[in-house]
Amino acid sequence: MAGIGNVFLGDDGFGVEVARRLRVRGGLAQGVELVDVGIRGMHLAYQLLDGYDGLLLIDTMHGDGPPGTVYRVEHDPDAPARGSGLNGHGMDPGSVLALLDELATVNGVHRPVGRVLVVGCEPASLDECMGLSEQVAAAVEPALRAVDELLTLLLDRPTEQTDDGPERSAARRVT
């Protein structure tokens, strides 16, 4: 699980704040790694090359809702990777996943991350300032509940029957 964002750009610090609250709260299931990525998306992409069954990203994102709206999104691993370009000091989830795809291809790694889920929040302001807007600060608790629900999906999803016979286990290592 990775909190992404820049705390010096107002609501962009949403993912970092949710990760901080998760760390303080504690009680994450065995096998779940929590990282506050902040603006180090490039480092996250390299870490993911180690192989993970699941990834839960927490960040701001633009949708159709008003500021403070919490979104739950599942990334399609077969969709073409898209991102906003390589920037060592600030990459959105699309850029992280695009870089991961490139790194995996170069290193001969097939799909280093299984399922990718995102908890996002509609920002009110991404201006230079510290602290979340009222709307986004109020969305932190609902985001924590969304994280709990999505972690359950990643960790406890039913096993899948393959055509080859034996059951394939669900997510084992999640970041």
C-alpha cells in the first residue's frame, strides 16, 4: 500500500496523510507493506519490480465529483500504460505504472504486480501550501474505510480455479 503526494501542494498531500493515519492506527494484516512514497514515485516503480500480488495506491485524483469525493478504482493491467511523463520528484499513479511497465519489459519481468487498486480523492486545491482543505481533510476517514475494504479484496478474495486443475491462491504480498 502506497500513499502518494506532495505535502507542499495542499490537497496533493492526501495520500501521505492517509498513509500516516494508517501507520498510527496500526493493525495491518501480515504481508501488507505500507509505504509513504510522497513524491518518490520512481522509487516505488523500482520497488515493485520485486514482485507483489497486489498494490493499493492512495492519491488525489480528478473525477466528476466535488472536492472531497473518495473514489475506488481498479487499474486494468492489460490497458496501455499512460502517465504524465517521467519526473523523479512527483509522479502520479499512472506515471508510476507506466514506468513499471517499461522497467519490467527491459528487465524481462512479466507483470510484477497482480491486482492494482486505487483510493483517490477529488482535490479542492493543489496550490502551494501545507495542509489539506476542509473537504479533503473530511475525506480521510472515509478513505481509511475504503482502504480497509479494498485490502480485504486483495487479501481475502476467493481462490480462483484454473483450467490446469489446482487452485491458485489469492494475494499473498501486498504493498
